[in-house]
Amino acid sequence: MTYFRQRPDVDPKRIGIVGISCGATVAGMVASRNKVAALVLISGFYDFKEMVQKWQTAKWKLPPGIKKELEHNIAMDGGIENSTALRSLLPHISHLTMPILMIAGGQDRIIDVGQSETLHRLLDGQGTPNIFILDGTANHHIPLKDWRKPEKDFLDARLSDSFRSPKH
């Protein structure tokens, strides 16, 4: 964030972050530690342990490479509880005070829509302004045409005049 805040063509008070899938968790973690003007989370997970448990009981199977990487990461972290502490956004939501847009696919088998619904409820409960859009027919890979306009409108409304002409 320091890099962006120091750029002459960026207004540091009008920085937004967008994350998709695992990137939504990363975006949320970055936003929880930095002052940003807006946050967009698309097809994200926010409770690592719950996600892993659902994957273990799902009728479909994770691709072997992803399963192996997941098991390796959990082992390297010292177990599921440590992985959850490191990889879950929910413990950090008290630091999320910026406006947030969440978009989730109702047919997502990879990350249960309940993850976004829970985050939405918790953000509402703490008074964080947030919008939750459920694309009922979309899976994990929500088509760009379905999320780009709501994302653009949300960011435009919160980051207008965010980029200035570079100083020469």
C-alpha cells in the first residue's frame, strides 16, 4: 500500500481493493490492516476451517494438486486451527469499516455462498456499510459481464476523482 500511497497520480484517500476467490480473502486482509476507501470481494472465502470442512465432505473431489497444496499448507501452519487464524478474514472484520461490495455465485460448489452471507450479516451487525449481491445462477467463476457493472458502479461512487494527472 505504501507504493500506491506515494505515487503522484494516486489520491491516497481514494484507494479501493478488489479480490476474487482466494484473492478476496487477501484483499480483505490487506483492507483490514490499511485505510482504504472501498473493498470489493468476489467469490471469496472468509472462514478457512469451514471451507476446508465442506471440501472434505463434498460429493465432488478437489483436484489432486489443490488437495495436496492445501494439506501441505495446513501441515506447515501447524494444523487447521493455525491455518484458520492465518487464512480467515472473519477474525479481522472489526477493522473493516470501509464500504464493501460482495458478490457470490448461488451455484458455487468451491466456496459455499454461506461464507458471503455470514460475512454480510456480521458486517451489518457492526454497522459496516456493505452490499451483498447473490448471482443465483453463477458458479464460482462468475462471468465478468455479471459482476463488472456492479463493481464499476460501486467503485465509481466511492472513488470518484481517485486518480489525478501526474505532476510534471
